[in-house]
Amino acid sequence: MPKYWPTLLALLVGFAALVLGFHTHIGGEDHLHAASRFTARVGFPFLIIAYSASSLARLWPNDLTKALLRNRKWWGLGFATTHTVHLFALVHVLAAQAEPVNYLVLSPAIFAYVLLYAMALTSWKWAYKALGKWWKRLHTFGIHYLWLIYAAAYVLRIQDPGQRAIAIPFALTAFGALGLRIAAWRKGKARRA
């Protein structure tokens, strides 16, 4: 199996979510909002795997966690792929709105896409060498910012009874991934001490 299979899988599930959303009316949502929501949801596991891979490998080193860490770039590029499909759905949602787009409200999401594409473009060895310590800063800040966007979105949706069934497990997964990062950081700190 090629090492880039997570990105191919992301392309497949991203387009499947888009098509399903465009042909579904769940809970009274129009098809554009459904496509936007579905494409965001299918990207979440790719983000969580990329976010947690190094922590899992540090906490429980085994063949599976080492493979996740080795392929973390491809999981991250998979997330970028699903979120490119998600962006396509979002643009259609915004174009269909009667009121003008408030770019100030959208600025956190726009910044997330800037970071996402900066990380995707610098996921190669030449970029790592060219950017030096800035590569690690970009990717560390970027992955945490993307995590924060998802975590905040799902925590805020817990208040909506219609979205609670998805929001609670997704929020718990996001905070579980953060817990893994903290535990791995503490283990590394203890080992260095």
C-alpha cells in the first residue's frame, strides 16, 4: 500500500460527503449546509490522527503508533484535502446567502485556511530545510490552531439539542487528543529531567 493512502482516502471520503450532502435534507438543513457540515465532519478524524500521532508513538511505542507517526504528513495532507472539499461547500453556502458576507466574523476561519495551506505547502523536505526552526513553529502553531477551531465549534454546538449527538463525542475526542499531547509532553519533560 502506498504511504500516501491517507490522502487518497481523504479525497474519496471528502467527495462522498460532498455528494451525500448535496443530495440530503437531514434535520431541515438545505443541501448546501448539509454538504458543508458533512465535509467538515469527515475531515475531523484526519486532523485528530495528525494531531495525536507523535503523542501516541511517545506514550505507546508499537508498530501501529510508529506507522501513524511515519505517515503523519499524509494524514495532515488528507485533512488539507478534505478541507479543500469543505471550502468548496462553504463557498457555495456563502454565495447562496441573501445578506453580504461578514469577513470579520469569518476571519478565524480564513486564518485557519491560510495556516492549513501554508502547512500543506511546507510538508516536504525542501521546506523543512529552507525554513529551519520556523518550520516547527509554523506546524506546531498551525496544528494547535486547527485543533482549537474544531474543539470550539463542537463545544459551542453542544448547546443545540439538534447537534448534541455529534457535538459531544467530537468535543470529547478533541479534548482527549489534547490530553494525549499533554501526557506525551509531560513524559518527555520527565525523561529530560
